[in-house]
Amino acid sequence: MAITTRTPRQAGPVELDDIDRGLLRMLTENARRTNNSLAEELGIAPSTCLARLNALRSAGVIRRFTLEIDPEVLGHALEALIFVKIRPGARHLMSSFAEEMRAKPGVTQLFFLGGVDDFLIHVAVRDSKDVREFVLDNLSANPAVATTQTSLVFEHSQGAVPWL
């Protein structure tokens, strides 16, 4: 579940100071922190903290606040990355293909790529049988798809946010 804030994006990169970076770092770790706890840790007034947060949202730095769900707890213990190439004669179907894939159960992320492959689909499913069925039912049977390549994910973790 994500709450998206739609605001016009500022032209060019936004300059961040140490307070902005600290605020973003803390929210990256836990977006449910209260304004008062953020302000206290940053050593600023709650009103200043709220103004900074609103400015970051208005500038488009913060796009949304989201919830991370552990798929394994819900019975989706297997994750896979599926690389997809679209047939040259079906390039006009790429937008509709992307929309269709985003709506499929089990798809956690969809990447539109430049390079050898056109898409990378990240799925979380119960088992290898579900991966096989996803590929056969949604990709191999799709006339727009030329080839697929599936890799199983042994471990998935977030990296540091280097620009903060």
C-alpha cells in the first residue's frame, strides 16, 4: 500500500542540507516515525521539521510513503527475476504489456529496460510450480513475447541510499 503525493517536479536536482539528509535517512528506515521524534533526533523544532518534510514533498524528493510486506510470511517464499524480450514486430505493444504485467498477482516490481532485454519482472510466489505457471500462462503464451530467462532469487535486501 502506498500513499502517493502528486506534485510538480522541480527542474534539476534539489540541494539538500544535513537536516534534509538526516530527515530522509530516518524516514527511509521507518516512514511511520512521528514528526516529534524526527524533530527531537534532528535537534530542531517540530514546526521546522514539518516544514522541511512538506518542502521535500513539494519539491518531488519524497514521492510516496509506502509499506514493505514480507512475501514469505504470506506464503510466497520464492522470488524470481524474469527477463523478457519483446518481439521486434510487437514493439508497439510494450505499454500495454507493462500495464498487464503490473496487474498480475505475484508481480512485485516491473522494470522497463534499455539493453538486451526489454523488461525485468520481479515475482514473489509460493514455489517453483508457480514460477513455471506464471511464465507459461503470462509470457510464453503472449504473442508479443520473444524470449524469457528466469533467475531464482536466493536473497533479496535493500542497499544503502548512497545519495543521502
